[in-house]
Amino acid sequence: MAQVKPWYRKFNDTWYVQVGSRQIPLAKGKRNRHEAYQRFIQLMAQQDPAEVDDPAKINLASMSDAFLDWAKRHLSRRTYEWYQLYLQMFCDLYGTKKVLELKPLHVTRWLDGHENWGQTSRRSAITSVKRMLNWAADEGYIPNNPLRGLKRPPCGKRVVLISDEQHQQMLEASDKYFRPFLQALRETGARPGEITNVTAADVDLERRLWVLKEHKTAYKTERPRLILMTDSMLALTRERIEQWPEGPLFRNKLGQPWTVNSVRLRMQRLRKVLNLPANIVAYAYRHTYTTNGLANGVPVATMAELLGHSDTKMISAHYSHLSQRLDHLHQAARQVLQ
């Protein structure tokens, strides 16, 4: 079966696409090939997968749109935008492709077209596509995920733990606007994105909580993310609320909310100034928080609650870096022989 795609008609200088018995104009001018293809992708995305009687006819663009509609309602804004970024790029290349015709080679060609992507970006790209296809299969749009066997590259650089000395160095090297953010990272174990988004409306001072209704794992846990405040965090949060009673609590010197990207750049600058390892990043505070908790005897299930996880699997797989705490391991080894 011939693949439907735009074509150019010379006599009236117009791009068209044939859909059934109709010839639909897409763009005027031979040089506007890119515009024609963009319009074509939009047109194909208007297909409603739920109304298609044969799963083999569902194209990638419409399936991605259906998934993103669901993600916008059920996932956090940041997670939705993350999926949207990668799926849009994949659809720019293969939007008209039938979903069940997708093969690993299509993903490989897509990734090879982005030579500047590192291992983490490539892993994220594959994760986005597979997540969409798994969702489509779970919802019954398609019988199975055609890319279910596609392998993702391993995780990138090994995350290190942030020592008390390194934390103090970064505090001293930061201005008064970024120091509160570092303190929040250190004392809450929250994700950087959670700290950038917290507002006065999310704070329950009486119960000493940040209560986030929109968060990364809301669709799994089906409950708000509760972030507990220490005494010093409670005092800091009160100060933030007094200064910023509306909108995000953590802001830069221009009064603009910190974003995940601006935090990343600020950490990059601190690493350069202080000659810190490349994997000292904002998220490493979360790993450090977890590992310190486990080393100090906090039960795994309790740590999962503090971190906002639905179970303990994530902690066991990714967060408990006790191998970097040799003093704790030596103590445990001695206890075995007692």
C-alpha cells in the first residue's frame, strides 16, 4: 500500500495531499515544502484513534495527540511538557506512519539525526516513545506495543553524594537568592522541580507541610505530595511567604521564579567556581537525603513516603548509595559478627 504523503503540483504552485478521494491543499509555493509537511502532520493528527475501527490504520501523530491529551489531565505539567517535547520531534519525522508499522530502525534513525544528544537525552527520547505506545496498548487502541523490545541506553554518569563540606562551599559561593534553594534541597529531599513550583497556597504551616496536588507521580499515587518541613525549613518558608504571598516562593534576584533550567545553570557555575565533580547536580541532594536517611536507620518504607514514591522499588534501584558510605558498611559488617 502506497504511503500517503504531500506532493507538489507545478501548474498552480501548490502542495497537496490525497486523502481518500479528496485532494487537500497544504501550502502555496514550492519553497514551502516544510510548511506543507507541518500542515500535513496537523491534518493527520485530526484522526480520532477511538473512532478508527482498524488499529492498523492509526497513525503516530493522532496516537501521540491522544496520549498527550491524557498526560495533560493526569500528569504534572513538567512531565507533560517533557513527553510533548520528544513526541513532537518524533512526529515531525514519522507523524504519518502507522503506529503498528513502527520498528526500532525508525527510532534509531530519529536519534541519529540528533548528534548533539547525549546518552541521557537518547534514553529520555526512547522512554517517551515507549511510554506513549505502552499507554496506547493498555487503553486498547492497539493490540501491543510494536517497540516493546527496544532497548534503552544505560543511565548516564554515576550520581555522587554531596558532603557537608561541599554543601557549605556551595552556600558560601551562592548569593542570598540561591542559598534558600540549596537549603530546601538539602533539608527536604524534594525534587528540584517541586521546589521551583511550591507556592504559598501549597503550604500548611500548622502541619508543617508543603502539599503539592500536581506532582510527578500523582497519576500513580493518586494523592498529594507531602513534603515535611524541619524547624529551619519552617522558618525559611514563613520568610518566603511573607515576601512572596502569591506565586512561587523561591525566586532569583530579578524576582523571577527559579526554573529547573536556571537551577541547572547555577549548579554548573558553582561546579566550575569550586572545582566540584561534574555529577554534583541539584538532584544529587535527593540521593544524599535518601542515603543519609537509610544510613541513620530510617526504614525503607518511611523513606519512600518522605520522597513521595508509591512503593520502595525506586529507592532500592536508584537512591540508596550506601556503597559510598564505607563507615556505615564497616559498622554493619561488625554487627554481623557480634
